[in-house]
Amino acid sequence: MSKIAALTPKRLAIGLAGLILLGLVIQLIPYGRAHTNPPVTAEPQWDSPQTRALFMRACGDCHSNNTTWPWYSNIAPASWLVQYDVDEGRSAFNVSEWGRGENEADEAAEMVQKGEMPPWQYLILHPEARLSAAEKQALIQGLQATFGGETGGESDEH
């Protein structure tokens, strides 16, 4: 008898029940539901309101204290992934706590230019974060003007 034939309706039902039970049990793990947005203590001096708006639209959920927590951020295991991404994003580069600790601002424009930010998995569920080519270029130039960086340095046009 082949392995496929061994999958009886009873075994499928037991397997499905096991998956449902596992799904319910992992909801008891507390990580991923804190959903705190600490206060904004200081922001960088943006080169323009457009740069800030583009940044907040495409990057702000993970790189500021203004995170919008979607419904699925309350359901494990998605909640774990969302919380991890926000924690990592805020620790690397947080525009809401400007001047506190290390910020990787000089790399921001380069990451957008290389297509590494925003990450593809974020864009799947956040289509509003997709930038047109013109918006992406405007964001890159604005980030360079605001933060400097390896791809363009400080702007002297102000």
C-alpha cells in the first residue's frame, strides 16, 4: 500500500485537529502582543515634508514609534514576526528617538536604493508602502539630504 493511500479520512481529521490545537496553544505565548508605541522624543531635521511623508509611508512602521499594528499582529506566529521586525527596525534606526544612541541613518538611502528596504515581505501586506520610481528617487535624495550617507553625502543646496 502506498503512503498516499494510507492517508485515511480519520488520519486527516486527527492531523487537522492537531494543527488546530497547536494553533490555539501557541496563542498562549506572550511574545508579539506588546504593541507599544513609545513617545516620540525627537525627530531629525527633515530636508522637506515630502521626505518625511515618504519615509513614514514606506518605513515608519518599523523605523519610528508610530507603528500601526495590523489585526494579524495579534495572532501567533505572525505576531512574533511583526514584533521582531519592529524591534529590530527600531533598534537599528528610529527617527522618533533622534539623537539617542546609534542610528544607522547614513545607510538609509543606500538600503532603499539597493531595494533592500522596505523588505519584500512587508510590501506583500502593505501595498501603500510601495513607491513609484519617482517616489523612490525622491525618498533616496531626501534621505541623502537629511542624513548624508555613502551614496550621496551631505547636500549643500540648502
